[in-house]
Amino acid sequence: MGYGYMDGAGFMGGWGMVFGGFMMLFWIAAFVALVVFLVRWISGEPKKGSAANAKAILEQRYARGELDTPEYQERLKALHSAT
């Protein structure tokens, strides 16, 4: 009595359940990643390296005294001309 690809343990000798478990985890992770991407996209969260983020960093450096006024103004002008 031959069953072809099936043996006493079932389809693929039981590996079908393992593969199915990994696929289920993959699809759950893909769904969660999609939801996170959509929420960030809809919320309009500024991306790293955006002009708003660069200006905030520039203002923080100026407030800490890392930049003097002429250098701050020069970098701010350069930032505005780049956008």
C-alpha cells in the first residue's frame, strides 16, 4: 500500500506543520509592518534627514553654544536654499 508522498507521519513527514508555522509568523509580521508603515505615512511623521529635523538639530546646537550667531545664520540660510 503506497501513499506516494505521504508516510506514517503525514504530509512531508511532519515538516508541513513546521513550515506552516513559519509561514503564519511571516504573514503576521508582514501585516504588523504594513500597519506601522501606514500609520507613519498617514500621520506625516517627518523622516530622518528632513529639513524640519535638520533645522531642529541646528537650533539645538545653537542653544548649546556649539555654534556662534554668524555660523548659525549661515547654516540656516544654506538649509533653506537646499529645500
